[in-house]
Amino acid sequence: MLDDVFSIPTRALIRQGGRACFFRLVNTSPLLIQVQSGTKIVMADDRPLRLEAGAYGLLPDYRPLTMENIPKAPQKYQTLALPVPRQLFEETYLSMRSIAVPSRPVPASASTLPEEAAALFDYCCQPGNLTRLPGVIAKARLMELITWFALSGAVLGQLQSPRLEDRLRQMIESDTAFDWTLGHAARSFNMSEATLRRRLAGENSSFSEILSDTRMNRALALVQTTTLPMAQVALEVGYDSPSQFSARFKERFGVSPRHVRSGPENFERIGAEVEQSGADMLAR
């Protein structure tokens, strides 16, 4: 642990064989990323951010995003992503004082990240490096990395008024294999099922929509970042039946999970329209 609040982050290596566009993906933690091969296009508020191979960027939490990943043959698309708790960003910005924090969280490019900062990013992403350090030192390294990104133009915007949907996503993501019910969620939030249902409806969402979408976001991340058999991926997100999982995945993203992992021969737009889930538009 970094302290009583922060856990040591673990990087994810995202690989994709074919060009694809994913809609309404939601991160439950801000991500510092480096595109290592191919091109990434991220869009929020109809404003695209293009990151080429070698570029660094920041993706916000709890902001539905459209993401297009474009491989450059013969290599696969590949991005290194480091999730960092939002509290560390906020603490870092308070200590910097001179940083102007955007009023809304949007994707941002770290356009002038120097070699020292790139080396620190690599260090923090290397498995075991941060866990070997005393918690206070690991926290300081991450805050230094956040500072470098901010000085290079990538500043995490302010979180809008916290939504119950966001808390529910975070709870479900902690164990997507668990057999979550409305009753479980209501008890966790110390409210009745009727109150939970009513409050989610007030956010134009529902428990079943959030449960399904959180599981599918997690499934996509497992398909992109692991070599787990699809049957195991299904179990990890609460599906005993691989065929039912594949059908739900295809309903959400427009193609099968095997298609995502292996890569299509031609461009595919992945992200079939789904029912309104309460989010205005991204794997762990």
C-alpha cells in the first residue's frame, strides 16, 4: 500500500490486431498512457485527440469515451497504460499551485514530455519497481510523474458531481465475477432497493444496465491485455456459459471477443449502439 488510501498501481499492456473503434468505454481510474505501436484516437465532446506511436497522454476517469485503435502493419497496435488514483492527481495539483485544472475531465496529450519523465514512466510501469519501495517513496514517484505530465500539458480535469452510477461501477469492477443483485448494491449503499432504483433512474440509468456494461468493459480489457481462454474471460465477468458471454459481448461491441483479439482483416467499427446507460457517451 502507498498509505491507507492508495494502492500500488499495476500497468496494463493493451494489444490489438486489427483497426477498431470502441464506443462509450468508461475508466474507473485516470490512465497515464504511451502509445508504443500504431495510432490511438480518443474522442470526448466530439473533439478527437490523435496519439501516434511514441506519444504520451492522459485519459480521464468516469468519462465515457470513444476510442479508435489503429495498428500499423505488420505490428499490432500496442499501448502501455498506468492507472493512477485520482486523489494523487488532486494532491499533486494542490502542491503545484500554478497549474490550471480544467473544469471538465477530457483526454489530453503530454506533447513535450522530456527524457527524464519518459524514463520515470517506464520505471513506474516496470513490474515490481514501485512495490519494492517504501510506500511514501512510491507515492512521491507517482506524484513526480503526474507533475511531469502536467508540465507537458496533460492535466486531469475536475470530477463532476459524483454520481451513484460511478460508485456502482467501482463496486462491481472490484469483482465482476460476483453474482451482483440490486439487493447487494442497495445494502452496500445503505439504502432500500426502491431508493437505489429511483436514484439510478434519476441519472437515466438502471442497475442491470450498469452491471452489464461494467462487465463488458472489463471483458474487453481482459481480451486486449491477457491471453486467457475465452471461457475463462467469461467466468471472470460472471458468465458460466461462454456462448452467452460471446453473444452479450457481440451485442455490446458489434463483434465477437475472438474477433477483437485476433484482429479483423478489414476495418471494423466495434461498439454497437446500446441502451442509454446514464453516461453521456471508456479497460481497466
